[in-house]
Amino acid sequence: MFTEQEKQAVYKVIGARRDVRSFLTQPLPDGAVQRILKAAHYGPSVGFMQPWNFILVTSTEVKERLAWAAEKERKALSIHYEGERAEQFLHLKVQGIQEAPLTVCVTCDPTRGGSHVLGRNSIPETDIMSTACAIQNMWLASCAEGIAMGWVSFYKKNDVRDILGLPPHIDPVALLSLGYTDQYPVAPILETEKWEKRRELDTLIYYNKWGGTA
Amino acid sequence: MFTEQEKQAVYKVIGARRDVRSFLTQPLPDGAVQRILKAAHYGPSVGFMQPWNFILVTSTEVKERLAWAAEKERKALSIHYEGERAEQFLHLKVQGIQEAPLTVCVTCDPTRGGSHVLGRNSIPETDIMSTACAIQNMWLASCAEGIAMGWVSFYKKNDVRDILGLPPHIDPVALLSLGYTDQYPVAPILETEKWEKRRELDTLIYYNKWGGTA
């Protein structure tokens, strides 16, 4: 059972979690990193398959190569935007891999647990959804620890496979940068930068069928 | 900033969250359901695309049809297990859709935000991963509210599309049952039922490359 104070803390961390792109280089305490990884490991997984691995990158050389892969993808994507949107895009900071003291590559092994993982047999992508739930736990735990986290999703998976020596069947689902920051956003950066607005929750809720009203 | 007590509450909910399959029929307070949905909507999403919708199913008829789709899939999957594993499988309760007062179908609209969603352009499955993060927020919020939740992933997506009238491009990523329970599991059900064990976290952590040690 949760007290009212504990419940409020849970909602506080859910509301305060932000995707951060600017970090201080100050190293992170080992204890906090271990607690954040344990939070990930206590995420749910279909058929209890626990498909995740965590590659902790602190090597300057490896971080530089990951940043290169992300920057290369950013340049490639920028070609798709035109006019005002292109200017907005170029203004966005999409990653802070080199500044952040730690980058965690979270991977998903679709073969873990064998050929007939309960639930994954019906919906194969439940393995990456499980991994995403673990990442959300990391994000909330980081936020509660006062540590900022950013999820980089600008890269070609095969670049990351090459850089980190991943076997071909291992899916690098996320590059997460973690560190302290002096620029913690009060609202989502893409909202502040007028890239996208938060939708009204009421418009996203239906009843008993698609489009159904209460 | 989070106090030590608030931090402990966040870790408490992450550790206490369980996938639940047995529910009481007692209805849920509207306020709690709204807070849980708001927690989902405060999940992260690639390019702030917010690809989710929430279909709240309380109609007995619709719940019966969803339970039928899940049961049909359970029977189909059971064919793939043999011997002791088959007996274990048949013993597992895979869903409680009919008992639970509320089932939420969480959907993902891969077209939301237009053709060039930031980040999704590089990794298209970031849309369902975003939706999974929203679901993890719901799970933690439910747990803090004293409400049990179960994620059913046994169904053919087109059955759920038919039952709920979803447009063909809308992905029904999860059926979530919510309700009170008098059978809250202390450990994951699949661990208690000796279906799978929790892995040692240390064996899942690498440093700077796949297989790398500290």
C-alpha cells in the first residue's frame, strides 16, 4: 500500500521527467547508476523474457564515435526539412553524448527466452516494448536521483552495431545519455521550441469503440 | 528536486508493480482513472508525437468479445507447447478481461505528427516504444493508486480492430485490464509458477562494447 505522500511522489516524478540534451561533464556516483539500472531490470517483460542488456559507455573514444553516428544521421535528416522547419531543425540540439559522463546503449535480444516466449509468439514487437518500459523506469529513477537523461534516436542501427561490436541479431533500441545538468527543462524542449504542442488528453480518449463518446 | 522519501517512493513503486490477472469486479473511481490516463499522456514520445489513444472499455458485451479474442489466441498458442510445458501453460491464467471493471485498449497511430516526425524518421518503431513508455507510466500510477493492472498480449490485432472499430492503420498495441484485486502477487507470476527466473542484473551489463567488462 502507498501513502498519499508516496502517491504524490510517483506523480511528481512522472510529471517532472524530461528529455535532456545538455549535460555537465561531472561524473555520476556508482550507487545511483546501479540503482537506475536495477530500476530498468524491474521493468515488465513479455513472458518474463528480460530481453535487455546495458552497455555502459564512459570511454571518450567510444562516445566520440557514437556522437559521430548521431551527427551524421542529423545531417542526413536535415535534408528532409525545408524553409522555416529546416531553420528550426538546425537550431535543435539533438544529443549531448560527448558532454554526458555516461551513455547507456540499451539493447533488445529478440531470441532471449527461446522460440516460444509467452505473448511474444502473438505480438513479436512486445520485446522492444518491454525494453521501452525498462527505459521509462530508468528515466523516472534518474529524475528522482536528480540525474538528467536524454534518449537519442538519431542513428543508423548498423553504425551502433559496428561501434559497440553488437552481434547482428541484437537491436540497439536506444542510446541514453545520463549526467547532471544546469539546464533542466520545465517543459518538453520541443514544446518550448514550438516544434510540437501537447495535445488535449480528452481528445485522445474514446469509450468502448474507436471514436466512441462517454 | 526530490527528497529522500520521494526517491524511496519512486523505487518502491518500480519494485512493487506486478502484472495482475485476477480482479475483483468492484468499479474504479473516476478520479483515479483520470490520473492514470494523465500519467500515460505525460510519457515521453519521439518528436513529441504523442501517438497514443485510449479506448476505455466498460461494456460487458465488448469485454466479452475481447476476452473471446484472447481465449482463441491462448488455445492457438497452446498447440505450440508439449509435455510438462503444455501442462504449465494450460494452468496459467492469461487474462482477466471479463472480471476487471475496466479494460483500456492503448493504440498507436504511426501517422500522427505527419510524415517527418523527429527521430521516428530514423527509427520507425520509436512510435510503439513511446506508447510502451506511456503504458509503463500507467502501470506505476495504477500501482500507487492501489489498482492492479494486467497487460494482455494474446490476441490477433485484426480481431481487436474488428471488435473496437479501429481504422486499419491504427495499431492496438496493448489491452490493459485494471481493477482492484485480492490476489496481488509478491513476485512475478511467471517466476512463482516456475515458468521463467529473474536473471542476475550483473550478467546483463557490459562496458564500452558488447561483452566488455568493467
